Amino acid sequence: MKILFSTGSLSHLPLKEIFLLAGRTGFDGCDLVIQQHLDHQGYRETLRECLDILPAYALHVPFERLRSWGSQVEALKKSIGLAKEFSIPVVNFHPPSWLYLEIAYLRWFRKIRDFQEELGCVGVCVALENMPLVGEETKRRAFILNDFNDMLKFGMERNLYFTFDTTHLATFDRDIIAAFFAFYKTGRLKHLHLSDHSGHRSHLFPGAGRLPLAELLKTARTLGYDQAVSLEVAPAELSSTGESLAEALREASAFLKRHAAGQEHG
């Protein structure tokens, strides 16, 4: 398993600084989230400089509208092109949201019969991510295919791959290990977003919540999962000061590598 750091966790920092920090604190590479860092004409050069520091093994389509990336459909297609250009093997994206009235995106999404073929995904796996319930009190199903079983069925019928997000699944109060197994047995699981969850708090550091993340990594290893695992914590969970931030990331990368490699008692 490659252990990655999600650049979305430190979106306020310059992208090159995030890549340097990830490399210095023990991560194998980055999970590149397309955000304001790449919302300009020279984004390819910015990315090229970052990839000279540390590789990116996954790319996340913008989850907020960026001026130069267009609509959700345009951003997905542009992300696939960028991944192909820079040999990034997985492109992760979200399903449409009915709550946020993503009507045009929803109509397009439902028309696609073979995502890999119709989007020209040669050498790239397009992976759909399971999404959370939204709202601390209301717990609304904000996205289509919010039930991951529906998402898996849809994806297998339409030639999609999958990203499993632990904290998103935890909002449903369901067993993350049983859910991981359901994703894994499709043969289409290409990415794991890992963070902890507790009560109304999500995207926490491993150990800061109630999820059995060490057991999940052991299960993944035992099953033979060999794709990337990304640490994806909320920006608010990260210290803004240099050395304490670096130490927190070192501890997290060491936790992930220890349990992914089966060195729990080493």
C-alpha cells in the first residue's frame, strides 16, 4: 500500500510547501486535490514542480467550483486529461447532489453507460467516492447513491471504480470493516480515504475518534488490498505551527505504515 497525504488537508498552504512537508514527514506521495492552487493558466508548471518533489498517486476532482475548471462535468474531464498527462493512476470524484441542485450534472451522470470508455480513461481509473450524511441534527442524504450498496451496484453496471471513505461511511453508524469488505469484493476498489470520526466530528486524526482504523488496515492487508491509502483530515484538525504540524503528520504516517505493513507489535 502507498501511504499518501491529501493536499486538501492543508489547502491554505502553497502547493509546493504541502508536497515538501508530506515528503519530510514520511508519506510515499500525495493525493492531489484540485483547489485554488491550480486555478490559473500556469497550473501545469505548478504541478510539474510539485511532482519533482514527491509523486501523486491520486487526483481529486474539484469539489467546489473553480473559475478555470468550469462545470462539474468539464472539471471531471479536465482532471482525467491532467491525470493522463502526468501518469496519475486514479481520479476520484463525487456523485451529484440533489440537495445542492446539481441538476445538469445529474442528468449527464445518469446518461453515461460506460464511464471508462466514454470519458477516454486509458491508463486512468475513475473512482466514485461514497458520501456522508449531511447535518449534525438532520442527517440528510444530500447526494444520490448515498447508500453505498446502491453506489456499488451503479458503478459495476457503468464501469466505474470506487474510493472508500471511512469518515463518510461512519456518519451512517455502520461497520466500516464490513463496508470495506463490500467495496473490496467488487474487485474495483482503487483508493482508501482514511480518517477518524466521533459523534458529529469527522475527518479526525487516527486515534482521535472511535473508528477501528488499525483493524481496518490489518483487514485490508490480509485481503491483499495493494492500492493507495490517503490520510484526509480536516484542516481545522491541523496545527498551523511548523514543528507541531510536522510532528503530527510524522505520527500519522507512521501509524498508517505500521498497520498497513503488519508491524503492529514491532
